[in-house]
Amino acid sequence: MQYITTYQSPLGEILLAADETGLTGLWFEGEKYYALNLDVDHKERETRLLSDAKSWLTIYFSGKEPDFMPPMHMLGTAFQKTVWEILRTIPYGETTTYGKIAEQVAKKRGLKRMSSQAVGNAVGRNELSIFIPCHRVVGTNGSLTGYAGGIDKKIALLQLENAYNDAFFIPKNSTAP
């Protein structure tokens, strides 16, 4: 059973979902994959886990790095979970590139190389954004693409963490909404 609640963030309303294992979703209202893996048979109820997630978000949106992490229950393929685990290692206030993540995935899987595009697709399917910080991933050339919550939110999150820099740009043919 999944339970849901909403959180009013400075960037708009967020829907949170969790089951008995951990958080299963964080979606900004109106985002590309809004509530994609949410059970049809869910209930609105503020569980302890969802309350902890709200506390974490309150600390985060105050401009501080939270010193705890609610448990997560990542729902995805083995490949996606590998990418998401790598995302979890990106330090607060720092960024990395799709290419660097592809190198890490290739190494973990014993491959010579991995497609940055495949990594980008997995990053884009992350349903626990912010907790799994996909906003910290940028193109090798500094391009800001691929954030399902919207490019404006990606920029705001990077600015909140003091990770935004003037070399970042939105490409003319951006994949970000």
C-alpha cells in the first residue's frame, strides 16, 4: 500500500508517496512523469515516514544540507537503480555530468563504455528527485537539460545549494520542460 501527502515548497506543491519500505515518489505538481508509479489503490495519510520526508525538505529548502535521509524504496529497473545509487553519491552543492556517471556505470558493470544518453534516460525517470539529486547532473559543456520537474526548478535547486555557475546554460533544443 502506498500513502501520499503534499508538501508546500518554495517551488510549488510537491506530492510525496511512500510504502512500508520507504519513499517511493516525490513529484512537483505538473511535472513530466507526475505520479507515474503511484499505486492506483493509494491512501492519503501522513505516515511517520512521510512526516520525516517533510522535515527533511523543510531543512533542505532552508538552504542547509539535512543530516539524515529518510529510507527510500526505488521503483525501477536494475539499470535505473544503478544510476540512481550513483546520483545519491553526488555531494550537496556539487554537480557532475552525464558522461562521468556513464563512466561509473560502465565500471560497475564491467563494460568498456556506457551511453551517456542511456544514463540520461535513467536520470530522467528518477521519481525521488531532490532526495536522489538528479538536479545536480549537467551536460559536459554545462548545458542544463533533462529535469522532469522543469528547468526553472533545476536552476532554483542548484542556486539553493550554491552549485549554480555562470557557465551553465539552457540549450536551444533543450529536452527539459
